Amino acid sequence: MTYIKLVLTAFFWGGTFIAGKGLANHIDPYSAAFFRFLIASLFLIFLTFRMEGGLPRIGIRQGVNVLLLGMTGVFSYNVLFFTGLSFINANRASLIIATNPIFISLFSALIFKESLTPLKITGLCLSVAGAMVIISNGNPALILESGLGRGEAAIFGCVLSWVAYSLLGKPLMKDLSPMASVCYSSIAGTVLLFFPALAHNIFSNAPGYTLGQWGSLFYLGFFGTVLGFFWYYQAILEIGPMKAGVFINFVPVSAIILAWLILGETLTPASLTGGILVISGVYLTNAGETIKKLILGKKD
């Protein structure tokens, strides 16, 4: 069941790009992000109370960390996510965001002095090269000449937001469980999103949302956020972070398949080439230590 849940989690996370694309051109980013995390927060509070007996008390230092998590992983990530999807295809966005583990590894090495093995460095180079190919549509020189497009820049901003969220979450989870950390950051992000959403007339616009748009918001809040994270953290506890992390590679694959089936998007040669490089790089980075042990084992 653990592996089935991981496959479904990758599928759910891939589906967030399709749901997000469907909302991006109809609902402003702040309102879409607010409703996504309002739904998510309600379920996360319920789960946290059921699993841990309630939300633990936090001090001022932890409160500041929670606020920063809400600003990075919820507020900025989701505003940029919906903004980017209003300009570029869901499959391209998913391949750019697939570089997340690479940049987390790089900044972890720089900030927390975690080791970068030759395999990890190789994976980093492959994924960055792949991202450049995807972002530039096969011509990286264009980035130097004209810069990033608005959609690509927004989605790459998602990557940086998630890197910041991941690195800020590391010290917080020394004091709080992953479930409590995610719950608190979701609540903080929802509160932060409320005010710009209010400025975008959220209450007067919401009654005009279609049933399909509400369905997409529920999908993003429950399946893409609550159930996905819950099952992923369960898997980490049962089989370890390395084995669970490998399944992240299936997220862009599921996004590409769903974008083709539901949105009718086609995969360009540049995106296909870049995607292969990104996924290969992520795999080498995540599984680097395992591969190293296998090679050393064979030598022995």
C-alpha cells in the first residue's frame, strides 16, 4: 500500500498543474491560492487534532519561522504558480518545477554544509542544463539575449520559493512534527493571502465561480496538498526519505500525460529533451549515495 500511495501522490501532484492551468486564466492568483489553502488548512487542522491531539504551542522564534514558511511555501509559491500557468503550458511548468530537489541540494550544501558528491554534482549539472533547455525552448542563448519570459520567470520563482520553504522548515521540524509544521505554515499562508485576495474582490467574485472551478480548487486543496503531503510523510516514516523521494520523479511524467489527455498539450522536442535531463539529474542526486554504495560493493 505504501508504494501505491506514493504513485497516487505523484499522480495527484502532477494533476495540480492541470487544475492550476484551468484556473489561471479565470481567477486571480491571490484568490485561487487563498481558497486552495483555506480548504487545505481546514483538513490539516482536523488531521493534526486527530493524529496528534491538537496543535502544539509555539514560541516567538517558532512563530517567526512559521510566518516565513507561510510567506515562502504558501504565499509566494502559489501566487507565482498561478501567475506562471496563465502564460505557459502545464507540462513546461511541471518540468521547470521538477528541478526543486536539485536546488535544495545545492543550497543545503552552501548553507548547511551538506556534502556534494561527484554524482550529486553530475545530477545538478544535468538538471540545470535541462531546465535551461526547457525555459529557452531549446535555445539557451536566448536567455542571455532577452531574459526569461514572464511565465518561465514566475515558475522559476516557484522553485526558489520552495527551496526557501524547505530550508526554513528544516530547523522548525526539530521542534514540531512534519504534520504540525505543514498545518501551521498552511494557516499562516492562508491568512497572508486573505488581504490581497480581499483587494481583488474575492467575496463578490466567488459566487460567480463555476462548479468546475470549485472542483479544481477542492482538488488542489485536498488531493494536491493535504492527501499528497500526508501520504508522502507516511511513506518517509515507513520506507525512508531516499526511497520515497525517488517517486517525485514521476510528478512531471504524470503532469505531461494529464496535460496531453485533458488539456490537449503537446510535448515539444525541447521540453522532451530538457525533461529527460532534469529527471535524470534529480534521480542521480536523490539516489547518489545508493549508487555509490552499489559501485563500491561491486569493487569489493
